[in-house]
Amino acid sequence: MFCPSCGALNDDARGVCVMCDAALTPVPGAEEEVGVVGRMIPTANPAALTAYYAGIFSVVPFLGLLLGPLALVLGIKGLKAAPAVPGQVGRVHARIGLVLGILTSLVNWGVVVMTCSLGTRRT
């Protein structure tokens, strides 16, 4: 099981964390530990995973108009949901989605605003 205080992996039979000596209590419904694949692909935190992919695909021009804000919102939801997920997986994915969502939203919507303002000046 994972320590709720520091996130260290502990033996299920231990009553205290090996790193920070915090009391360990089993979480109901969390019998299955998060493995290596579960850490790399956080399927237990779907908001973080979706934020990550939305952020990656928002780099494509014009897809960022819709996917950038989506990645931003889902990144926030993924960060809020991470403490409740066993092993607190998905934080990195949520942060990547959040950062890419902010950057691509600013760039894509900035291009739209500049294009519209240039178009109105010429007429």
C-alpha cells in the first residue's frame, strides 16, 4: 500500500510508513496496487489521462481552439482527483495537460484575435 502522507510504497502488513512513520490504514476498495503500467498510463485517473492527450493534440493548429481549454479544465480536475487515487497517479499527466492547455489556448486564440483584428483594419 502507498503512504497517504509521502506516497512511499509499503508492505501491506506494516502499520507505519517506512519513510515518514505515518500510520497506515488500508483504503477500502484499493486492494489492487498500482503497477508500473498503472503509473505510466494512469487509467485510475481518467481526467488526468484525458487532459494529457487533449494537451498533446492541442498542439496541432486549430485543434487547440477546442482541445486547449478542454485540457486546461481536465488538468485541474485530474490534479484535484489525484489524492483520492491509489498511489496518487496522474499528477504528472494532469500537469502536462494543464500547461499545454494554457499555452495552446493562448497561442491559438491569440492567432484568431490577431487575424480578426487585421481583417477589420484592411476593410
